[in-house]
Amino acid sequence: MESPEELASGLDRAGYLPDGGIATAAFLAVRMGRPLFLEGEPGTGKTSLALALAKTMDVPLIRLQCHEGIDATQALYDWDYPRQLMHLRVLETRGEVDEASLYTRRFLLARPLLQALENAPCVLLVDEIDRADDEFEAFLLEVLSENAVSIPEFGEIRASTPPLTVLTSNRTREVHDALKRRCLYHWLEHPDLDREVAILRRTLPGLDERLAQQVAEAVRKMRGLDLLKPPGVAESLDWARALQALGRTEPDVATLGAVLKYREDADRVIGSTIVG
């Protein structure tokens, strides 16, 4: 890809409609070999961008889903203890016990970070890094800085080509500056009205243009109501699919369960007369 515009065209063909800021940030991450840190509200297309980048670049996507308590064993590697034990028993029956043979590559279970280092070029998606703890952030920073890991029993594994790393955060907590400084940063907003209509019609080719416009307008108004969970693009698509499946010509209250996931939010939307 020689320019942000060329990358934007590739993402478009992959089913992702970027704006100029997203295309530029992604292009710079590819060109400069830097991780891309995407932050924004849930449903703004952060994960979808990583999927589209992998498709556009024709490389594998390797995903690490972060959660509270995640550690290096879950993210990097572990040893296949049952196979090691079986191997050890075979060696004992032969009288050929060799402890070093227990720590070869065939007994190493590669988790997402190690898979990315060994299979680059690829896109490594570190999803919802804000759900991990400070200790894991520090560990991840070290891996991203070196593009290599050192396994005490085995040695160093280094990526021949650094993976394109995309980190996402819903900003449930602040991620440390040290990790952010290592990355290129981009804040994702919900798409504007025209772009959301285009996303709806691109993803659902049979969707009526007027209905797509009505769904996008209604969802845009919902996002301004301070809901417990404002709808993202995924919810817009679900709502449009539900209306399409029922043969509706306009949004209605009966289908709000496709776009809103809390009773309090539904009550607030119904009271606002956004949906008739």
C-alpha cells in the first residue's frame, strides 16, 4: 500500500468503510512498523478494522482476547505437561532419561503472542487491553518492544518480520502511558450519519435505502440519550436485519430488543419518541 487512500480502497473492498483519519493511522502503522492503539466506545469498529487489515494485506489474523487476570501463560506459551510426562516415561523404560529433551519445540504450546512472532507477517489483535492488569501491560510492552521472547528452558524466539499489532481499548480504565507511547494512537468515534447508512447498505445489500436512513438516524439520536449501553454499528446492523426479516418499512418499538440491551435504555428511548 503506497498511500492512505490506497489502503482505504483495500479496506473498502474488505467490507470496512474507513474515514480519512482511520485510513491514515492504519497506513502509518503499516509503513512505520508501529503498533496501532485504537480507543473508543464499544461498537465503533475497532476490532473490525483489525479483521479488515488482515484481509486487505492477505495475512493471518491472530487474536488475543484480554480479560481480568490474564497472564503470560495464557498469552504467550505453556508446556504440554501430559506429553512431556508420556515422553519421560518412554525414556525411563529405555533407560535414556534426558531432561533437556523435555523442553524442545514440539512440547511448547504457542499461545497468541508466540503464534504471532512465529507466523509473521500477520496481524496481531490484542483486544480490550483495558481489561487486563498493569502487570500484563508491562509484559506486553516488553514483547512489543523486542518482537521477541526468551523462554528459560528453550531460548529466544524472535520474529523475522514484526507482526502488525492492533490494540483496542473501550477505555474502561486508563492504559499506562508507556504502552501508548510505543504505539500510534487513534480515537474512533461512531460513524457519521452518511457513513453509517453506507455501512448498513454495504453489509445488507437488500436493505431499502429509506429504511437504512431511518435506522441510522434513530440510532444516532439514541447515542445522545446517555444510555447505559449506547448502540454501536453492530446493533444498527442487527436492528436493520430484524426489520428486514419482518418486512417492516420503518423502525418500531417491537424490534428494540435488537438494538438495546437494557430495559432502562428501552424505556428511555420509548419515552423520547425516537421510535414510534
